[in-house]
Amino acid sequence: MRIGVFVCHCGSNIAGTVDCAQAAQSALALPDVVYATDLMYTCAEPGQAAIEKAIHEQQLTGVVVASCSPRMHEQTFRKTVERAGLNRYMFEMANIREHVSWIGKDKEANTNKASELIGMAVMKLRNNRPLYAQRFDITKRVLIIGGGVAGIQAALDCADGGIPVILVEREPTIGGKMAKLDKTFPTVDCSACILGPKMVDVAQHPNITLYASSEIESISGYVGNFDITIRKKTTYVDWSKCTGCGTCTEKCPSKAVPDRFNEEVGLTTAINIPFPQAIPKRASINPDYCRKLTTGKCGICSKVCPTKAINYEMKDELVTEKVGSIIAATGYDLMDWTAAYSEYGGGRYPDVITSLQYERLLNASGPTGGHIVRPSDGKEPKKIVFIQCVGSRDKSIGRPLCSGFCCMYTAKQAVLTKDHIPDSQSYVFYMDIRAAGKLYDEFTRRAIEEYGTEYIRGRVSKIYPDGNGQYVVCGADTLLGKKVEVTCDMVVLAVGIEASHGASQLAEKLRISYDQYGFYVEGHPKLRPVETNTAGVFLAGVCQGTKDIPSSVSQGSAAAAKVLSLFSRDKLENDPQIAHVNPARCVACGKCIRCCPFQAIKEEVFRGQLKAKVIDTVCQGCGVCTSTCPQGAIQLSHATDNEILAEVNLLCQY
């Protein structure tokens, strides 16, 4: 074997604390190393050209590059050696930037450590074998989970690109949180006017199949060939017959049902349509409040329905779909602030509400027809206090993250309050204002200078009723250095967000990672922001992290672009870095089958005996089965026991 070693300076990132020339020189003492050099930037075009030239001139059969993290440039160098005629897996990468130069300033110690890491990479490479990918057919259909603005944008882009779309939304209507908003910042234009046409396009597009009031039951398969089971939840209304006329909602006698779409600041009927622009505009029954379903009496909606669409015997239905790719656009929910903030009333005070509840009061399709009133008595408030960062940037309750868009929508609501109630006064308690988007800072200034909103920099320590129908908000003004008390009629809390309820369970079905707040983890925060580490699964919108409407729409289009790029080929290649079973050593204990997170191992009969077998196209090469197998019958290609032990044995020599 003839191995070449290339040590990267990475400008001063590595060379500043590592003697790259000495590290390269020490590599020449390693077995099978016939060429070693240091380059300024191995990832740059001249650096790659130098590697290709050395492969040809030195007749190299293996290459080691000592530079940055493999997450950054492993694919770059694999393509480089492949262009020069080598198998892409006859390449190894030693991370001497993140693991060496960036964590210490002792140049001699860093150089020694870099030399050791290079030696380990060489010893592993000596045990490597060429690997070859398999090609397989793909199903050119995409599943999009979530019908918010990001999911809608992704669905329309994919559908316009000629890709059939399966759009699954667990609520009775698409639109997500944006459908609940009155106006959008910083232009203060109608949210429904922007979103409505897109919702209609989804309903009418020939390439989109919409499953509303549905959830994902199970997902199996692999990129290009996912098998999806969808649970269509019982609505007790046959949507193929329902015309959305609304007669049933008018006649329903159960009129004291908390309205989920209106964030429970209003009441609705047991059978209802979420809002006038709902897509699909179909009625559904809440079984917890329907008299017919709870007592066996009533049935008025069935009697008045002109199309006989009501079906009290309806059950959940399971449907299956086959797709080649999946986009998760599951959105967000507000955290439960009531348990964490007892000092704000903990949900006991009716006029201390969330910003999303306030949004429904502002909305013309909301429970008050767009009139701002106090939930407690229906009176118009004159003084309103907005409190920022309730459940955001608060380490005391374990939520240090910023929710991203609260500063802006609070400014918007203050502006709208003044428009609705000209003689009102708004106060905003804030930590600091984060308004980084286009025209965002100008909009915040407008709320302060033109609309007279009073911003008070400081936290609120307590809210309590004063006994006269008002509330006292106790806080601090850190700019003036004094305590502040504001008596008001209503308090609006900018409650922090978290991943949509059930997002973590869905992540397990998708076999993707999520963080402590339930947000899905992207493949790389800079280079792969819409991809995951599971091939064929992409992210769009707030399910990946906090973002506003423009960013969500952008990411929806980006995810759609990834799907279109994936489907531009008729066949896909699997990653050959997967597990393989040695049937001679397998004792069919089944531990590998139970531990595999991708369900990539099955039992099959081999020479009359049950043995484990890895499904090549499903395996993601995580290595859990390899470490679990008590017999050592499973080996992970490109990370075999012999390859790893070769690294360890060399390290033991130092």
C-alpha cells in the first residue's frame, strides 16, 4: 500500500498552534507512508489539485488529510481522491483543528497530538477496503407533515415542480399559527389575505392530496421508498358529503365549548368549522361535548344537515402511502407558562392572557369580531401591559433560548391596540429589543415614536389584582434604576415557544434527533440547515428552531428544493458504510434487531438456521448493533474492529 499524508495549515487556524511541516515530516516514519507534505489550504482548488497530482505521480493507493472536522470537508476530499482514480473510502481524515489547534496554545504539545492523530488515521487506512454503493429505484412522491405556512410553501413548490404531494395536518384546517394572526409585522398587512390564497391553492392543486385532521401512525422504509401509515381521525362528519354550509353549527344546542382555534378566549359549538376561511371548510364534532355522543340524546345536527353528512358511528381510518422523501413542518406551540410563573397569576387571572389569545381578540374572525375587550367583563381596556420573555431567556426555569419573534409581534400588537382604541396606552416590559430583520427596527421605533408605546427595560416580578377590577404590575426599570408599578386593565404575556406537542414522538418515527425543547436537529447548522442525518428527511419552519414567517417560508422553499434535487435522479445510491452480519458467528439472539433504531435488521433462514440480516438500503451505519452484538457477528463497514484496534494499538505506543 502507498499512502500520502497532507497536513493543512487552514491559514492560521491550525498553523498558529501546530507545526504543520513537522507533523507532515513525522508521518513519513509511519508504515506504508511514501509521501507527506503540508499545504496552506487543502480544501481550496490548488490544495485539491496538489492531492490529485500526488496521487498520480506517487501512485498513491490511500490518502490521509489532516485538517478540520470531517463534518465540514470529508465529502470534498472523497470526491477529490475519486477524481484521481481512487475509491472514495480509501481516504481518512484527521481532525487537527477542532480537536487540537482550537483547544490549546502549547505548540509543541499540539504538534505531538496532531502527529498522533495522523498516525491513527494512517493505521486505520492500512486496514480499509474499497466500498461500493448500490443503486435503487425511488418513489417520486413527497410527504409533508404539517400544514402551517412552511408546510404550505413546501407543498406548493414541490407540486409546482411536478412532484405529487401528500400533506398531512393534524388539525381540521391547514394554516397553522399564521391563520390565527390578525396582521403581520412589519408591514401590518392582513395575515389571512396573505395566507388565504396559498391555502386555496393547496386545496385546488392537482398534485396535492390533503389529509386534514390526520396524524402519522408509522413510518418505515428508507430514502426513496418510505412506507407511511396515516391515521385519519374521527370527525363524525363525512367530509365527502359536507359542503361547509354551517347549518349544523347554527342549530347545535351545545354552545359552551372552549374554542381551541380561538385559544379558548371564546366559546363555540360541539360541531363547528374552525374559521370562515378554513381549508378544508368542513365541520367536525368534538366528542367530549356532543350531547349525542355523551348522552345518546340530541342528534339535531344530523336532522338539519342537508347532505346527511353526520355519522355518529364513524371510526378512525388508517390509510397507507408510499413516498420517496419527507418534509417535517410541524411548527410550534406555546409553553405552559402557568406552572412556571405563579407570580404572574399562574393562569388564575382572566385578564392576564397570552399574546396568541390577544391576537384572536384583535382578529375580525375572532370571538369578539375584532373588538378588544377584557375576557373577565367584556369591557374595553384603556391601559395594557405587554410583558416580554415569559419563558424565554430565563435560566431560572431552564429556558435560556430566545423565542425569536416576540419582540416584533409585541410591537405590532401595541400598534394595533392604538389603532383599535385610540385613547389607550400600552406599556412594554422588555429585557432588550431584538429586531434584526428587514424594516424590523424601524417598525419598533414607529411603535415607540408614533404610537406612544412606553417601553420599560426590566423584568416583572409580580402581578396582582388591586381589588378595583384592575391589575398592578410590579417590575423594575433598569435604565432608571428604580422600581416600577403600573396599574392596568389587561396584561399580555409574550410566552416562549417550544416544539409542537407530539414532535418528539414523531421524531422517533422519523428516526431523527431533537433537542431539549423538542426542536428537530439539522444535519449541520451552517451547511445543512434543512437536512437531517436521516437521508430523505428534511425540515421546514419552526420545527427546526425559532423563526418568523419570512424565514419559515424561505425554509419551506429550501426543503422543497432539496426534494426536487433528490428526485432529479431516477435512481439513488445508498451509503456503503453500513453493518454486515457474519452468519457463521451469529447465534440469532435478536439483540441487534431490538436495538436497531432504523429497523434495518431482520431474521432470515440461512442454511436451515435463523440468522440476522441487515437491510442494506435501510441501514444508516450508526453502529449500535455492532456494539450490542455479544458474538461480534456484526461489523460496520469502514469502522470494523480491526480498523479501530489498529488506531488504538498505535496510540498505545506513544
